[in-house]
Amino acid sequence: MTAINEQYKLLGRKVEDLRQKEDFYPTPQYITEALLEYYQFKGKIWEPACGDGRMAEVLKKHYPDVVCSDLIDRGYGKAGIDFLTSTTHVENIITNPPFQLAYEFIVQGLKLADKALALLLPIRYLTGKKRAKLYADYPPAKVIVIPNKVDFLGFGSPAMEFAWFVWEKGVQNTTIVWADTHDADTKRKKNSSSRLLG
């Protein structure tokens, strides 16, 4: 990504231009599996930014009642559903929110999730005055740190660290755990190398 950034600068483009259209960054399977390994959900699950269904398909392997929607039609789930204006309550909400709307997804998710809200967010979301004020009132029950930088697009040089932030109704203390994603990450890298060599 550094090399790509430098090329963009030479062309007079902003690094922000590298952002995917509509903030579409599909979640690698092992990231969703890390959430499910360290937190168990009870009841119906809503994935409100389902994209092409990569996260939802993993959720469905473990839970029988998963509903999927997205504002954008990517051929999976119910399209045209704006999570930020919804009034639909559900036991659990799990998603990788659009980066530019992450704070809004936290606030809305806390309103609509009756049991648990799990969002995949940049690790830097542990900081920030605005977020600190929100966390003081609504602390996450668990933060599941993904120890490797997440390569959403398969470029091979991811730039950001992420964590699952999980809010649970009635829980005021925060537990931080570090997910063991070594085997999954190693397998992913091998698969990526095989594709390049093949």
C-alpha cells in the first residue's frame, strides 16, 4: 500500500482517493471466525451492512437465525435498507460498518440491539474524545484485538489494525482479549502466494 500511496502522490492524487466506492471492504472469513471464537451470541442476528455476504455466510454456519441487509444492492441480502434510519430492534447486531459512518453505527446499534452489538472497527477507535465520552456511558463488554493488520482487498500490504468491539446490555466492565489468528493468517498468506504463482 505504501508503494501505491507514493504513486498516487506522484500523480497529484490524494491518498483518500484509494478508498473503495461506498466504503466496501469485505471482511475476511477468519476475522468473523475470531469474533465467534471469543464471544457467543444468543438469539437472532442482524447483519445490516452485509455487502456481498462474506461475513453473513460465516455467521450462518454457527447460528440458525441470521438476517442480512444493506443500503447498497450487492446481490446479497435485502437491499435498500438504511440501518441509520431503521427502528427495527433485534437481539444482536453484527457488522463491519462503513468506515466513515462507524461512530453513527455505534450509536444506532446501541439503540437497536437488545442483547449485543458487535462492530469491527479500527483499533484507533479506542481513542478520541468523542468516543471516550460515549464509552464512559456505554463501555464495550469485550474488545477482541486482531493482532495482524487486516488485508480486506488482497493488496498484500494492509495498513490498519482492527478489533471487534462488543457491547452487551447490562455489562459495564470491559475485557480485552487478543485473538489467535496466526494459523488463519498463515493460511491466507499461503493461498495468496499460490494465486500469484499460479
